[in-house]
Amino acid sequence: MASSEALTRFRYRYLSGRLVGEILSKSWIDSAIPVAVLAVVLVAMSVLVPGIFTTGYVSDLSRQLAEFGLLALALTIVVMSGGIDLSIGSTFALCVLASLIGMNVLGLPFGVSLATALGTGIICGTLNGLLIGYLRLRAFITTLVTLVIYRALYDIVFPRLASAIVGNTPDSPLWDYLGFGDFYGIPISFLVFAAIALVIHITLSRLRPGWHLRAVGGARKSAYNAGINVKRTVCLAYVASGVLSAIAAFLFSARLGSTGADTGIGLEISVLTAVVLGGVSLGGGRGSVGNAIIGAILVLILTNGLIRMSTPGSVNQLVLGLILIFAVLFDAKWVKNRGKILSKVYVSPTYLALPPREDRDLATFALNDRLSEVETIGLGVVEGPEDVVLDADDNLYTGTRHGTIVRFLAPDYRRSEVFARIGGHPLGLAFDKQGDLLTCVGGMGVYRVSPNGAVSLVTDETNRSWLSVIDDSRLRLPDDLDIAPDGRIFFSEATIRYEMADWVTDALEGRGNGRLICHDPRTGQTRTVLRGLIFPNGITMCRDGQSLLFAETWACRISRYWFDGPKKGTHEVFISNLPGYPDNINRGSKGTYWVALLGLRTSTFDLAMRKPGFRRRMAHRIAADEWLFPNVNRGCIVHISETGEVLDVLWDRDGKNHPSITSTCEHKGYLYLGGVSNNRIGRVKLPDADPEWTAQRDYWGQG
Amino acid sequence: MRLGLFGKALCAAAALALGLSLAHAQDKGLENPRSTTFHTALKGKKVVFVPLSMGFDLTEGWAAQMRKQADRLGYDFEIRDPAWSTDAGTKAIQSLISEKPDLMVIHNPDIQSYARLLKQAQAAGIKIVQINLESNTTTDSYVGADWTEIGRKAAEAIVERCGAGKGISTKVAIDTGVPTAASDVFQLHGIYEVLDAHPEIQVVSQQATEYNPEKARSIMATVLQQHDDLCGAIGIWDNQDTGTASAIKEAGKSDQVFLVTSGGGNQVGCENVKNGLFNLYISYNVPLQGDLLNQEIVRLLMSDATAGEIQTMYFNPLTLITPENVNQRNCWTLDDLK
Amino acid sequence: MALWSRFADWLGRGGEDALSIPPMDGKLKPNSRLDAAERLLRLPEIDNLAILGDRLVCSSGNTLFGIEPEGWRAIPIHRFDGRITAVAASPGGVLAVAVEGRGLEIGSGDVWQSRSLGGANSCITAILFSSEDKLLVTVGSRRHPWTEWKRDLMSHGSSGAVLNVDVSQAEPRVIRDGLAFPYGIETADGGELIVSESWKHRLVGMQPTGATPHPLLDELPAYPARLSRASGGGFWLALFAPRRQLTELVLREDDYRTEMMATIPPASWVGPDFSDRADGDQALQAGSVRQMGIMKPWAPSRSYGLVVRLDRQLQPVDSYHSRADGEMHGIASVVEMRGHVYVAARGAGALLRLPVEVTP
């Protein structure tokens, strides 16, 4: 048994397995798979067709990529808006015709021909856009119809002018340069393509039109409700598609100098294959320029490679068709199951062995009824009062899960008012020297509320650590805070792997996912000071002004961290092996501290924490409601001394009013109780406490 | 021994006879240096054929013959099949330019698409023979039909039948293939050269069928509905004109409409002539073209000239096949060539 | 096949179906009728109801009680030397009481005759008088006594049996062996025996000769206990604890389960129980957390109250529940007498009375 435990501990220390889940949760994971497929295809091709990757070939490929890539970009934009454009091949053909009529037949100058081609593309795109964007017709059928219409136009016009097109060669050096000139070995058409791709990438990922496009494609109704002009966005997507097709057509005409009856036929299939293979989701809302380019390269390499291997032409079509089916199937399954797979793979429980509970604790922590004479404040008025704090005028402040801070007016606390509206769920509260209320708002950051109720942001980000896959510069669950004598704000972030709503899952993991952060108002800098803490929760300043106490909830211990003085930067255990899970810590009178235990340890859960495989299988297989959980239906308050001895324990025996307590605050001889899953605050008289003691005075002198 | 004069003459004659007979037994002939060169010079060379597509009579016929010679003379023969796609064809040629085979045989889908590429290929040192469908670029060699000549001959046959007062009317329908292909642009020029001299002939329809017999059939069916006194029709290829012919037959006008078409001269086409679907078939004779192609390949591969230095062409003679001269010589099957 | 199921497990598809619990739906749709029912009296661990003549008898701990209909008082009849695990009454007024560790006690009032059943003495779960001197007895397990029923569940116990005991003769005859905790027995109209096999959450039928049992009602969402006849045909079935996905998971996790059984007292184990006690070491499930002071009725809980009315074909036609936010849990015994249904909620220590409503 011991050796297997040691083995488990070793294994979970070094091979945590959490990286898989974290990588899967990244937004660029959708592109990672096509890149992997591209790498495989490149390797396969270089093996099957030796000598394929010469400079000449790469130069050819880049020229083909310029045209095909622009078409892939055009279709990507349309697909991201939630539609599809089957007429892209016919639009391309019409624009080729327009360019050639301009250059060959009419002998117009370069710029005018370009304008003609662009104009044709804009008209084709606008027709699609009006029908689909404004008249709300179905994209598939509409573009199928325009495919036929544009093709028919081409078939009517082309034969009449065919001889004129092939009979004349335009006399434009710019045209030739575009067609087959290069710049230090890189084809000009490719440079044009690269420039356009860069502009579109920046627009799609960083600028508002791109966000609007993604919003409309991803969730049309929500986009509409958010005030985005959905119809215009969709229409413009098709216009953009038309413009890009026109540019591609122009490059094509410059390269070949003529066109045939089969120009653009079947192009929509290969472009669609490229787009889907590249990882753009056909459902809309997801995709990027990178995806389009990877898909285009994949398709080009495949088709070129197949031609190179002298396979019969029909086999090429078959292979491409099979690949398209496979890619669409995979896309459908991936999009549907990504969330499910991620939720299963992401939870990575680890080994956490708590010391066995000692018998001496049984007596100290025996159940009592000290909290039975609790006076209830705000029953039903507040929901989720995680922390309670009182100001110099004895008014009571608490945060609620509706994102507000509610103030109960002294002396009877029957009247209440909303003091500030912030959002999220304000958790830890503390007053600073100037009388401003600082609060950790779960899901948002650390905020300051001035005495007149004005809300301002203190900080919502910290420095990003280099080795973390997750973006830990964001604050996900700031929990409690306290203020050092020089004004520095130390606050805990309970976990970086889960959002506020999923903190339950962090209990299951038992990992050191949390950290201690320091914000210095004098410099405005926020820095992480301690990492790898197991759900750090309550924080309170020690009276030496150089250290603070912080609770690690799932580890059932409180530690002390020195931020100043000779021991600066070190931390050591203050109390360990508590029989429950410590939440907030606050100062008490006579140099003591109050610790709220939000739940009790149970033997079955402690055992489960030593069996990470069991917890992982539990997380995978059964519903979240059914998971084994710490007993948070029963909590208590512990009164500890400056040196960590337990002086007193207060329980609510029946558990009616305060089954689980997350915070206590001593103020003028009373103890105020809060609970994050409760809908009331409690107040109980402490017979032997200092009736004049307030936290303000203890921290800042006469406050 | 003492020999008299007669004895000396007898000895000399005997010696001569012996010497002659010995000399005859040792005569093994002379090595022909040209034959040796011919059979070894081409070993290891590479020839690539880029057709319009494989899978129909013309290209299969040429390929069969080229392959036979490649086997005979020991060079490498490969086919890159674009399957009717101009785009795939340009890609194939582009990759061939970097692969640098010794010779390419090119079948152009239209006169412009490959033009620049062929120039580049010649500049890269690859010798090029264009077969049957030309491009605007002149390369080392061209072997194939003279489309203008075909057009002229077809138009002349039509004028014979449909000139003023000769046929039921002077209406003629023309169905073309791919408007930018050599078979279209040059043939139309030839047709109109003749028709312009006979202004009474009325061209009631000129449409492109893109080599699709079904399209040809429906076009002809429509034309016949609009002009049921149609006198003649010119089609540019027998494979698509099976459609034209069947439309005419369905309308019951096989005796009325004089259909002229052209093609490689394979057995199927000849059958169609025999049973009256085609009235005149202008054959450019695929087996003959295959032999000419082979000869050009050998000549260019053995030549020391650089690619594109010397340019030749040969427009092979045409055979006009009518029901009277459908025979073994004029008509071929693929098995004959393999 | 094992390899494939391992692969499917790894993919995340395999074990899912095996852990799912049939939902309480249709006739078993949850309600709170047991909490709303009339509470007649309170007796800690009240169980084992039987009808003696026109009165009810029940047990509480070691003592057998009779229930006075006027005032609903419990009058002790006799105190035995061990815990009472089953009670039955014959048509002629004779009682058979199973005492843990001692076997059957047959008699009435103060006169009792012991009858040992050998190894089966410690876990007799139900008794049925098939005639005045013949008894059908179900033995839950031969390896664990009744108080250790949780250990039997967690070790996949299947050592239970159905015995045919003749009052006069010496040896009981084993009708069927190898059952997974039989906890109730009744006879169907055709003479077939209906036994509730608790750990397999089903009712099985077998011929008195001992032929192979076949399932009659399977996929129950809770563990079935005693059966009793209902007026108008059909039966009442008491189910003493709910099935949960977590329990099913732990039953499959050998490593965790064996260590849990070795190091933790049974009262704190993951798994079902007659009631949720308040001592705080109980395994809690994530959905059972009190929010805003309320325990949601649909929260997962270790105990539950469920009584089901079955028709002649053993199909449910009605059900009475006490949900997670209720108190009347752990019902192992239910009888019908004179137009009323009496329910013993062992977990709450209360006797409930319901009017008979529907005749199927």
C-alpha cells in the first residue's frame, strides 16, 4: 500500500496530465489539427514523389496558391458569416472573362481592366448579398441559382468573343509582370496574395468588422440582439467574396492569358474542400485566414502530387471527393463533441494526501450549539453573502451573487440599500485607510468603492507566467484580500483553471491551481507572489505588519507568508490538519483570529483525494451533480490565537440558519456570519469579547 | 615435282578455287553504325505525353503507338492525364518544366492556355511536339490535321449539296466544340472562307457543344424544330456529332440533312458512315498520325539541335470517307494499334 | 470483447450505460405523498409490520410491539435477545419473529419457541407463512449479519437464499441459493414465489420446487424490500433506499472500494442508507449542497422513501415518495389492512397511514 501511494504521489507530481486538457481548451486548437495533417501530407509526398520540393516547384506552387488561396479566403469569409457561396466558380469565370475582354479584346489600360474585373466581382457578390443578407433567402439554394445564372452568362458571352480573346495579346508590361514576374525569386502574384491575406487577417481577428462577422456567423440572434447590423454584415461578406474572386480571376488571366469553356467549373468543390480541410467550421463563426491558407496548400499539394504520380484524372477527383467527405464528417463530429471531449479531458485530479484526523480534535471540535441564538439579518434580501464587513459607523456591508454590494444600516440592520453595483459576485471585502471599500469580485477582478458608492477598477490582470499554457494574466476567481500597512493590496486567486461557476470542479482536482497576488497602488503594478497554492482563500494581515496568513481550502491548512522583513518571500505552515476547509480569516479582538470552516472533512472524500484515478473516472462517467463532494452542508467557526492554538469552536448544531459559514467579522462585541450558499447574515453576541473593538481601529489606529 | 604449263595453270586454278571457298565461309557482313546508333541512342530518355484527356479514341490511339515505339527503342514514356481540366493541364506542364523530361508531346485544349508555358519549356531545354491541336506558340514540331483545310473541305461539301437550288433549302447549322480550341478557331475560318464566297448559304445556328454529345443532340433537336427544312450541318468532331446525328435521325430527317463531321477515323465512326448517320467523314487518320509522331520523336531526340532552334510542321493528308470507301485501310480499331 | 470494452472505455463511451440509473418516470414520477401522509406514531427504527388478526404488530430494535388502534399507541409485546429482523403472522394467530444471531422465534404473547436455522440465523430478512405450519424464509446473506448489510452490498454479495421451513421438522429445505440479498417474499396467484432480490434491484419469480428464477420486474431505480398483498389483486412493494450513479461507480472501483471498506466505518460509506444522519462524516454529493438554505427535492441523497403499488402482472400502477427534502425515508415494510395502507419509515422512525385509492 505504501509503495503504491508513493508511486502515485511521484507520478502525479511529475506527469500531471493537465496539459492535454489545457491545450485542448485553447482557441487555436481548431487550427492545430489541419497543421498536423499538412505536416503528414508534406512528409508523405516527399517520400512518394522524390525531388518534389525543388525551388522551381515551390515557386509554381506559390503562384497557384495566390489564386486558389484568394478564392479560399473568399469562401472562408462567407462561411464564417454562416453562409456558403457555391457560385464562387462562376463568379471567378465571369471575372476572368471581364479581365480578358478588358485587356485582350478592348485593349483597355491595366488599371481600367482591373476596375472592370473588380466591378464584375462586386456586382456578382452584391447580388448574392442582397438576396441572402437582405431578403433572407437560403444561402445554399441562392448561390446554387446564381452559380447557374453566372455560368450561363459566361457561356453566352464567351463563345462570341473567344476568337478575339485568343487572337490578341495585350501590350502591357505590367500585365506580364503580374502574370509571371517575380521579385527576388518570389512571384508577384504571391506577394499580392500575401499582402491581401495579411490585411484580411488583421481585419478578421483584431478589428470590429471581423468580430461582427464572427458574431453573426456564430450566433445570429445574439448578434442581432447585441445591436449588430446582421443583414449588412452578411451582404458585405458576399461582396467581399466577390471582390476576392475578382482579384483571383485577374491574377489567373494575367498568368494564362486566355480562358476556356471549362474555366471555373468544379472550382467550388475544390475551394470548399480546402476551406473545410483547413479547419473552418461549416456552421459559421469559427475560422481564420490561417485555416484558409493551410487548406489551400493541402489541396494544392494533394492535386499536384497526384498529377505528378501520373494517376488517371478520374482517380484524382475520387481522392479529392473522399477527402472532402472525410473532412466534413470530422468537422461535424469535432464541433459537436469538442465541448464534451474538453469537459472530460480537462479535469485532471491529482494526488492530495491530508494527514489523518487526530483524536484530540474530536473533543476540541465537538458539536455544540453556540450559534443557536443567532440574530438573522437580511433573510431573503441577500443571496450569497460570502464576506461581511462593518465600517466606522457600524453599517454592515456584504456582496451578493447578483453582483451588488448591499449595505445594512445600523443599529438594527433592518433597512438595507444597494451600496454599489459591480457585477460578478463580490467576495472578499476590506476597508482601507481612506475608508474606501476594496472588494475581490469573482469573475472580474479587484474593485474599489468610494464612500459615496462610486465604483472603480483596481486591477483585473497580473503578469503572465511563461510556462503556463493557460493565459494566467487574467483573474478568474479573486477571492479574499487584505491591505498591508503601506497600502499594498494582497489578494488570493483561488484557481486559474476554472471560472467562478466551476469552482466545484477545482475541489475535485485538488491541485495547486491558485496563487497569491500583490497590487501596489503607488506604482499601479500587479505581480504574482506565490504560485501553486491549493485553492487559497482567506487572507489576513498579521499584527507584525510583515506577514500575512492565508488559508488553503482543500489542503485544510493555514500558512503564513512574509512579504517584508528578514524572512521576506518565505512561507511556512501556521495550522495544518484542520478538520474542515478554511475559508475566510479575519482578525479578532485580543490579538486573535477568526477562521470560518466552510465544510467538514469526510473520510470518504479524504480517501478519494488519495485516489486520483478514481476521481478522474468519476468526472468522466457520472454527472457533475453526483460527484463525491466535501461536506459543505456543515461548517463552523474557529477562534485561534496568535500562535495557532484553537481557543474555541462555534457550531450551528441543527444547521438551519448557518450550515456552512464562509466568513466572520468581529465588531464591537458581536460576531457577524456570512455564507456563500446562504441567503442571510447572522449576528451572535460574544460575551467575553472587547465591546469597543473594531477591525478599523486594529488596522489603522483611530479609523 | 616438275609441273608443265598446264599443271601450273591447274594448280593456280585449284588454289584460287580453294581460296574463294574459304573466303565465302568467313563472310559475316558489316556492322551498320546507323542501326546501332538508332537502337541505342534513345535508351534512358524520357518522353511525356500531356493529352486533353485519356479515355477516348484519339489519345488512346496515339498513346498506344507511342508506347510501342518506346518499348522498341528503350526510352521512358509517361502520360500525365489532366482529365479535360485546363487547370490540371497547366499544373502538369508547370511541374514537368521543373522535372525536365527530354521531350513532351502536347495536345492543347485551346490555342492560348499553354502558349506561355510552352515557351518557357522550350527555353528550359525541353523539346516539344504538338499533336493535332495547336497553340499560338510554334515549337520544335507539329504533327496533325490542318483545321482550316478540314473546314474548307467540309464547307465545300455542304455547298455541293445545299447551294442555290440544289437542296431543300440553303440552311446550314454549325456546331462547334470549344470556341478557343484550334479545332474551332481555325476550322471556322476555313468554313467561312468558303461560305463567304457563296452568300446564299444561310448559317441558322452556330453553337458550342464543348464536345458533349448530349448537348449536341439537344442543340440539333432545337434547330430542327425551328428550321425543319434544314439542309446541312457541319460538326467539328465525330464523338460529339453522334449526338447531332441521333437528333437528326429522331426527327426522321436523315435523308434530308447532310451531316459533315471529322475525326480520327476509328471503326465506330466508319460504322456511323456506313449506316448513314454521317454523310461525310473527314478523317485525319490516327494510325498515320501516330507513325508521324513516332518519327518526329526519334528525330528530335537524336538531334543535337537545342530545343526550339529548328521548327518544323507537318499537316498530314486527310481521307474523305463516304459510304463507298469504308474499308480496312481507312478505318482502325484500338486493338490494331496495340 | 474485454479488449474492445476497454478501448471503448478509454474513448469514453464504454462504461456510461452501465452506470446509468433508470429514471423515476411514468408511474414512478416523484411526489411527496409520504411526507403529506398521516403520521400515526413515532418509534425509533420502526420496521417489520405484520397483521395479527385485526391489529398491527411491528418491531423497534429488540422489541416487538403491538399497535392499539385507539390512540395509536405502541404496546410492547416481548423483548428479544437480539435485533428483530423480520416478523410474520399466520392466519391462525401465530407469530414468527427472526432475531439476529438466534434464528426464528415462533409463538405469541410471551411464549416463544426457538428454531435455529444454522448459518442463516444472523440475516433472516423476510418470513411468509405458506400454511399454518410451513414458512418461507428469505436469508439475505450467509456471510454477513443483517447489521452489516452495507458490507454485503459493497462486496457484491450473492449468498442469499430462500428456505422452506417446516415448523415441526428439523432441517430447513433450500429452495434456491446464490441470490443477491433477497429482502421480501410473496406468492403469486398461480403459486409462483415472488422474491425481491435487492442488490440486483429486481423482483424474480421462481417455482416452489426451486427452478431457475426469472426476472419479473427489473431495472428498479431503488433497492426493493418487503412485498405484501394488496386488496383487489396485486402487491405493495417497499423500496428502502435509492440507487445512485455514485454507488454504481464505487461498486466498480475495486481499489477505492476495498480501501474504503477496510479503513472507514460503514456508517460513513458511499452508498445507500435508511436515513441521512446528522453526524457530518457522511459522503455528500455535489448536488446535495444546500443553496440559499434549501435542499432541493431532486438533489442526490443517500436515502429515499418509496412505496409502489404493483398490479397482478407486477407492473407499477402508483407510487408514493419522500424526496431528498423530506423526512420519511428508509421504508422496508408496508402492509394493507382494512382499506388503509400502513407504511413503516425506518429512517424517520414513524408509522404512516395512507388511504387505499386505486384498484388496478
